[in-house]
Amino acid sequence: MRNLKISKMEANDYLKAMQAMDELDRLVTSVYPDKFKLVCKKHGIDECEAMNMYSYLQKMHKGQSWLVRYKPLEYLERVLTLAKEAYASYMNNGLILSMVNFGDKYTRILVIFEKDGVRSQQEFDLREQRTYVDIADFIGNGYSIVSVIRQSDNVDSEKFVGEKDERSHSIPIYDGDVMLCYVNKPEFWSSDWRNSGLYICEDGSYHRLLYTPNKGYVRHGEPDVDEDFTLDIEEESFSSYVMTLDQSWYKLGNVYAGIGFLKEKE
């Protein structure tokens, strides 16, 4: 009987092949036709060709090499690249969806992205199908998700200064948002300018931020919160506070994207 001896190099090749097939299995079982079609549509591939490409993905998964070997390698690589993009969308959007209960009042989220050490933020509405494609685009362009923040409140848009949808009567507020409240004419005796300043939405409440000369609104590397002022989030609580004080307001940023905007500039 011939003694079959497998070299270490051959064993490594077998293990790599097994690992590749395991990765392919996770990829294919997680990518459904609708997700694959959505990614293909983004790249200008019509539905008929998308489903044809999806069939070759399935053939590769089943190990039917005799049905795919005649296809150009570039074609098969494109199929796998599209599948990986659809898989990335599935994984990241699955993570996001797991954080949201659609029975809740709010379905908007603020996603903090990072690329090359720089953070940015983008709002999305989970009720819109386009949201999942847009998030996948960010990831496909080299951005990673740092944090996903659920909407915490709605504030009346009447006194909001900044870009807004004129059809909407409210502005979404997220945990970590910092708002500047101010009066247009502080010289008027009736204006409550003493309550102007910065406020942060944090852990279900609004807090006033304290200012320190030459440092800004930061203490020990964190936003400096006035513990004596707390406004719990309830129905139109912050809206009532701003309207009562006759102040205008706008968003400065979100601390989860960085706190540089709260520091005193030299």
C-alpha cells in the first residue's frame, strides 16, 4: 500500500482552502437576492444581470466548479466584490437595526464615522430604504462606524437658526448634541440673557455647560456640566424652555464626534 505523505505546505494549502470556503459560506448565506440587487443597482447593473451574477455566486458556494470555470476570472472577482459590499451592508445595518425598536416614537439615528483619524457625523432615518444604501456607501469608501446614536428628543423648529426642512416643525436631538441658546437683543430689559449659553443633551436630560476662561467648556477632557441645572426630557420640555426665555438656538455639534468645538481657541 502506497504511503501518502502530506507536506506542511500542502496542509497549509488545504487549511487556507477550508478557511476560504468558510468565509464564502458566511458571505453567501448572509446576502439575500434583494440586498445583492440593491448593491448592483447602485453600480448601474440592471436586475436581470444582477440575478445572473447572483446565480454564479450560488454556484461558487455549492462548489460547482464545472459551471463557473468557463467564466472570465474578472467576472467572478466582480461577483465576489459585489457580494462583499452587500455583506458589509448586511452586517453594519444589522447592528444598527438591533439598536432600534420601530415601535418607539423616534426612528432617526446619528452615525459617527471615522476615516484617516477624522470623525464626521451624518443623520439617517431608518424608515427610509435609501438609508441602508447610504451607510453602505460610507463603509465602501473607507469609513468606519464609531458610534450609532438614537434620537432622544424633538425640539420646536420655530426659533432654530440653521438649515432645516421648512416642512418639518421640529428638529431631532441626539444624545451628545450641544445647543447654543441666545437672545437677539440682550439689551432689552425683558430678555433673559443670563440663561443664554450652551446646553447638552446627555443621558435623558438637558444640562447647562460651564465656561472656564482660556479653557472653554471642557474640564478634565470632558464637557463641563453644571450639576445644579437639569431639564428632564419630556413632552416639549426643551422647546418650552427656549420659547419661555424667548431665545433663538442652533446646534454646535455632537460630543461623540469630538469635543474640539467646546475648547477655547488660542
